[in-house]
Amino acid sequence: MTCRLYIDEVGNDDVKTSSERFLSLTGIVTKLHGHDQVIAPEIEKLKQDLFNHDPVTNPVILHRKEIVRKEKPFEALQDPVMNAEWEKRILDLIESLPYIAITVIIDKEEHLKRYQVWHFNPYHYCMTALVERYVLWLNSHGLTGDVVAEPRFKQVDKKLKNAFQYIYYNGTDNIPSQTVQARLTSHELKFDPKINNVCGLQLVEMIAHPSHHNLRAAYPNQPHMTAQFGLKVVDILNRKRYRRKPNTNQIEGWGTKRLP
């Protein structure tokens, strides 16, 4: 095994209300040595410099909600100078670290209207599209890998895990099970809790929300993202980090996918 896909979700699979109409899964693909030798040291250094991170005595885990609210352990970001330094350094890392990004988003309301009798669970649909793109990337490079997510809620984790196992054993409409099993090293979606300080999961959390809101804006009657930090993240993803079609550099359908 040489690669890993770290995933983070935004939203849930509720299809009864319009308050959370969209669900997305974002993944970053990186080689294991790139994660361990570049991504992890760089993120650890950033946390040490700005938030007094120590992996043993004072572990600091990057978590978007607390960062946006500038809450403990990120209260230093209430200082505009410190906040500017944080934004510059994390954006530099998002641009330079060795990974590619893939985001799949689904309009659950439209999905339910279109498939009133039968429809994928939204998590299953998004997971299928995400894993397909990961497996195709692995196949094109002759590599193997696994998939890791941060555990959230028991029911969500179970749905993600079941969707992943189904893909592993049955393949998809576009990829036979033999190819999936040749490229994925495990039938299990692995969960790594936040306390374990997995830098790949922290990195994907920094890009998942901006990517989600950017793709959501392409649906009819959806607001455009206005947050300046998020716009800068999306600019980097579009310029350098989304997976692309070879030769044409097309992102849609390769590094991003809107469903249904």
C-alpha cells in the first residue's frame, strides 16, 4: 500500500427538509510517505508556532468550527495580526503540500424528486462517486491505497462504512469489483479519531467547507460564497489541487462532481 484517501463530509443524509439540502464528501489523496514526511511535519510546525501545540503535553487539533469562532485553543486568532499570519500560512500549505483533492456533492432534494420510488442513500451515492475517482486514479498510476475518515456520529459512520463495503465487494456501474479490490487494500473504511492527531484529516477539514460551498453555488438559486478565506481556498483548489483529466486539465467530473 502506498496511498491514502482522507475524507470529510459536510451535511447529512436528511432528505425530508430543505434546511440542509446538500451533502458533500471531500477527499484528499496523498502518498503515505508524502503525508508522513511532508504534510504531518508542516502542519505540526504551524500548530507549534501559532498555538503552542505539543503532541504530548498540549495537543492542538485543527478543527474548523473552533477556528472560525476563534475559540480555545485558537483564541489567539482574535488578534488580527495573528489571524492574518494563520491565514497566510495555512493557505500556503493548502497550495504547496503534496495531495490532490476530490469533492462530490449531491442535491438531496432533487435526488428525491428524481428517484421517488428508488434512490441511493445520499451517503452511498457520494461515496460511490468519490471512491470511483480514487480507484481510477490509483489504477492509472499502478498504485494501491486505503481510505480513512474521522468518526463523527454512530449512524453516519455506519452508513459510510456500509457504502464503502458495498463498493468494495460489488464494484460500481463504471468499475468492476476486481479492479476495486486490486486497488483498495481493505474492504473496511478506516476511522481515526480526532485525538490521534492525524494531519491528513485536519488538512481535508480545512478545504471541505469551501469546496462544498463553491460547488453548491453552481446549482440553481443557490448563493455564491462570499467568505474571503474560503474564496482563496477555492482559488488554490481550482489552480492546483483538484484532480484533473489528463491532457485537457478538465476538473468537472474528475476532481469535482455534482449529483444527481
